Amino acid sequence: MKTSKKKPLERKVLRHEIKKIIADAIVNGDLAPGDRIIETKIARELEVSQAPVREAIRELEQMGLVETQPYKGSFVRLIRGQEFSEAYKLRSLLEGYAARITAENINEDLLKKFKKLVEEMYRCAEEEERFEFIESDVAFHELIIKSTESDLFFRVWSLVNMIYLPFLTFAKSTMSLGELVLQHERILDAFVKKDPEAACKAVQMHIEGLGEIFTHKLT
């Protein structure tokens, strides 16, 4: 993992910052699927103790980006193309349906939340902050689902969504962050117009487009 150019982190660094550095390395391709993540090496390069590194790796494992094998260590997760293809198809159906409900029932408070996330995406795109951009992307799609106000629907979506999907997709995507923001802008525009059909179409085109790119890259 390329961390030699980074300034040493303070001893009290939050595990979130270490998690971001490791996730950035995965997204940028510095760490490839199957690569081992060596806890002691990262701690030495960042000049921190192993405890926050261990916690960061554990959180990445919960996200699905990393897998730990007994007596062998932690590795960047290997992904199968079929797994992603199926996940994106299901995401498209679920989020398309959720977008319809959101567009039909949206209010000003909810619109402000969507607008704020899109504004944050624009900022991240301009400053090339990929990790923060992906976090805003995840929050945007999660808000669509939560707007249905259905706990069951959210649980089903959470299982299908697999939080690591956006991170690994962005690593493979040929689209710029600016292009991805525009896709979210189209979804937002449909919400502003309270157009269920347009909202569904915009969401599904966005998800299916990313799914096709990723699946193609894996084959």
C-alpha cells in the first residue's frame, strides 16, 4: 500500500482516518483483490499503534471490503462477477420502486437533505475526494430507501446492497466523479418535480449503468 508520501498521523488518529486510507488504497487500485493487508506494516508506515489499525480493518471487514482468514490474516476481498450482477439487478428493482414512493410523498425537508448530499458530491468531485464522495453516494441511496419509511424494505435493501458495492464499483468505473454527480442530479430533479416515473427511471439507469461497467470489468 502506498503510504510513504503521506505525513505521519498523530498518535490519537481516529480509526476512521486509517479506514479511509486503506479504503482509498482499495478504490485506487493500490491494494488489489487478494492482496494481504499487513497490520504491522500499516501501523509502522502511519506511525501509529496496531490497535486503531486492527479496528479499522475490522470495520472494513464488516463492510465487506476485507475478509479475514484464520491463521492467514486479512485480505482484500475477492469478488465474483455473478454476485455483483445479481446484486445490481436487485438494487435496481428495489431502489426504482423506492424512488417512486419518494417522489410521490417528498416534502421540503426531505428535498433539502437530498440537495445537501448532491452539493457535497459536487464539492468532493471538485476536490477529488473519492472516499468522501462514495460516502455521500451511499448516504443518498440509503435516504431513498429510508424515505419509504419501511423497516422491512430497508432490511431487504441492506442485504442486497452490500455496502462495499459502491467502493469497488468506483474502483472499476471509467466515469468521472462529475459524470456521477450529474446522474444524481437527474434523480434529484425528478424528486423536485415529484415525478415518480422519472425518478424510477433515473435511479435504475444510474444503478444498471454502474452494474454493467463493473460486471464487464470482472469478466
